[in-house]
Amino acid sequence: MLKIKIIGTLCMMIVLFSECKSKKMMVAEIPKAEVIEPVPDIFAPSMVFKNLSINWTHFSAKAKINYEDGEEELSTDAVVKIEKDKNIWLSISKFGIEGARIFMDVDSITIISKIERSYSVMAWSELASIAGVTLSLNQVQMLLLARPIYDLDSNYQILSDTVPSLLRKDAKSRYEIVLDKSFTYLLNSFFVGEKNEIYLQVNYENQIKLGQYLFANVVNLTAKNGMDILKVNMILNDLSLSIFDPMPTTIPSTFKRK
């Protein structure tokens, strides 16, 4: 039986070979391996910060926000207004009806619920127990604008030879950013505080050109604290750097503090 199989196989090879002599031989195309080019030597932290720098005082946008935390999912509309180094103001609405406002200044974060007729206030320093390191108003502003949350300093270093990325590490935190191949906008940032089980990751998609600057149309935020994971997807539209009037921050006297 084995001898018959061997003879059969040889006969098939002879037939195929004779056909190849009369026809053009078809050669299977071997897929090319992806070529990973090294990051150019000109890549440096100073170049990144120069490319990402913006001259601004005000930023505003309309947003679609999708939120999930494993127990709850919700989608809302929002108006986002930011005044550089002074405040962040958000109006949260559903079906055109405002349900909440969030106001952040250099000292604290205030959340006003029109539905519950209540409000809460949290100091930025209280975030240290959540993120492992205290975040500031300026850092959250930079996060929303798709810019590095830390200023350029000697703690920054090149993270990879093949991906344009930077690492900033100190005694209290580890911060990584990844850029596109032209070094002109952020693709994602990753932040870990003193507690390794807690991290914050932000991905940026669909760059929109506003004047001479690029801003992300989509901001995806993932925060992890142990087994708890929170995800926020923000789709920003109608972006503007125009100056706007001061936004209302007064808390109604009938609202109760939580």
C-alpha cells in the first residue's frame, strides 16, 4: 500500500511539472514583514513640547459623553468651557434639559445636581487618595486639550527607539505619552501614581485642525482602581478658541450640600 501511495504521488508531481512547462508558473506571494523604522535622531522632548505648544486663553466645545463603570451606563450631552489656569465649566444635559453642572477652579471641584437639588465640593488634594498623586486644574485642562499634563523638565526621557514616546518618572508618579509619526499630536497618555493598582489612560482620535493647532475630536478615558474600571468616551464638536463671557457658578441657596 505504501509503495502505491509513493508511485501515485510521483505521478501527480510529473503531471503538475508538465503543466507548468506549458503554462506560466504561479508563484504564491509571500507577505512582506512589517518594517519598523527607528525613531529619527531629531526626536527629543524639547521638539515634542514645541510642536504641541498652543497660544490660548479660552477653549469651548460641545460634547457627547458616554459613561460606564461596570454597574451603570449613561449617555449625555455637554457644553465644555475652559479658561486657562482659572476654571473648567461643564453643563450636563439630556434631551436638551440641563441636569447638572460641574465647576472646577484652582482650589476645588463643585458638582451641582439640579435633579437632586444638591451639590458637593471636593478639594483637588482629595484626589490623592484616588489617583495616588494630586492632580491640578491645569493638568486636567491639558488632558482635555490633548497636551502633556506635566511641563517640560529634566525628568522626561525618550521611552522607545521605534515608537515616538516619552517617559516622565519621579518619586510619586510614572507618566507616558505616545505621539504620531510626525510628532505633532498625542495618540495616548498613561499615568500611574504611587499606587500601582490605580492608573489613568487617555486615548485621542480624529484630530481636528483649529487655526494652526490640532485638537482631538474623540477623547477616550479609562481609569482603574483595583478591580473597579471607569470608562468615559467624549466626542467633541464645534471647537473654539474664542473668548466667552464668565459662566454662572452660583449655587442656589435651597440646594443642600452632600
